Amino acid sequence: MEILDLIKEKCSSLSKSQQKVGKYVLHFPEKVALLPASEVGKQTSVSETTVIRFCYSLGLKGYAHLQSIIREYLIQHQSSLSRYYSSKMEMAQQPHFFAKVMQKDKENIQRVIDTISEEEIQLAVNKIMNAKNVFLTGMRTSFAPAQWFAFTLGLVRDHVKLIQPGLDDLVTILQNMDQESVFIGITFHRYVKETVHIAEMAKKRGVFVISLTDSASAPVAEFSDLVLGVGSQENSTLDVFPPLFSLLNAMMAGLYVQYSEEAGNRQEKYEQVNADHLFYF
């Protein structure tokens, strides 16, 4: 069993202080590989002794042992982009390359179907449609799905806002967030800090927070009321997009079907604007 899997398995049985250390190791293994135990203790607001006891609870000889395992893990596990290229190069050595890539996407979509319940998706759909305001954000590679989802949500309801920290005034946006709002954060390993910070601020204002991420131990999960897990930390972020878009599309289908009258009225207005101003045909 790899070290991060071992920590995930053991974490719930540890003390709350040791759980803080465990989450820090899961989120920032690169830092643990370099920092002394005392500094990890400061970062997690626990004592150096707690950090060392955490190592013993995993069956390790101490903090130095943990560091050596983490360093070996980081060497063995390539970056997300490297994993993507490596996996595709392996497929390229076999016949029917394009079919195999799409078959892998199909398997990833099936994995999401098997792990996310209908009840969770239904809860997300209901919260999104009944909220006074819906706010979304996704940055770097997650910007494209966030933008697509914001656009399609705007076809069925009013008051949908895609947050772009480099352009928007977060103070003004936060003023419009309240207990009748929903915030949707899309972020995957290595997790953009701004997305997590906005989720944290939204949660403090009583907003219902939905996160689309790759793990229940992702930093954004701590501030989420509903976590929809897509992919895993072991997959390339690029490989996450087919199942992610499939999930978002399924949510949109639920919105159209279950709120057909509201969606129909909104669609009619949208098509009228299109016909009058945007397109020739």
C-alpha cells in the first residue's frame, strides 16, 4: 500500500491533532519531503511530538522514515501532465489507439456513475435551481468547465455569476452571498488556493457550497456541504475532463427535465434575443 493510501485508511482512527498532520501530508507531500517535523507542527498548529507520534501510528520508525517514503513516492509519481503523456504513449504501442483513448474515457465516466449517488446529484440540482444566487469558480485547467457550466446554467435561470478573481471584486461578490446562495467550486490536484479560499469565505457566510474535485480529502472538501468526486489524485487532470463534463451535462439535463417550465420560459427569451441581435440564421 502506498503511503498516501495508508494515511487515508488510518486517518479516521487517529486523534484530531494527528488527523491535522495526516491531512497536511495528503495535501502537501512536497513540503513534508523538505520541512523538519517542527515546521510541520507549526503549519498544522500541533506540537513536534504530535507529528512524530503520527509517524509511529502509521507503523513508521519516525519522521525521517516518513520523509524518505514521501520522497520516494514523489520521485515515482510524475506530474499530472507527465502521467497524461506517459499513459497515452503506452496506448500508442497498441493497435486502435483512438478507440483505446475513448474507451478509457468511458471507463472513467462509469467510475463516476458508480461512486456518485443519484441522491447527491439530485441534491445539487435542487440547491442550484432553488438558490437566489449561484456563484461558480474554476481556475487554470478548471476554468473551461466552470465557464461552460455557468453559461448553460444561465440558459435556465437568472443570477448566475462566474467568479474570476483577477477581474472581479471579491468583496462586492461576497456581499451578495448569503444563506440563500449556492457556490460551486471546481478544483483538482494540485488545487488552486483562490478557489479554496472563496469556498471558505462563502461557507462562513452560510452559503451552500458544492465542490467538484478528485478526493474527499481535497482542501476544498473541508468547506463543502456536498462533494462530488470526479477522478482521483492518481489520474491526470486532463483525464478528469470527460467524466467531469459528463457529470455537469447530467446535472443540466436534470435541471431541464425537473424545472421544464422555468427552463422553457428562460429558453424562449434567450432564443428571441438570439434571433433579433446575434445570428443571421
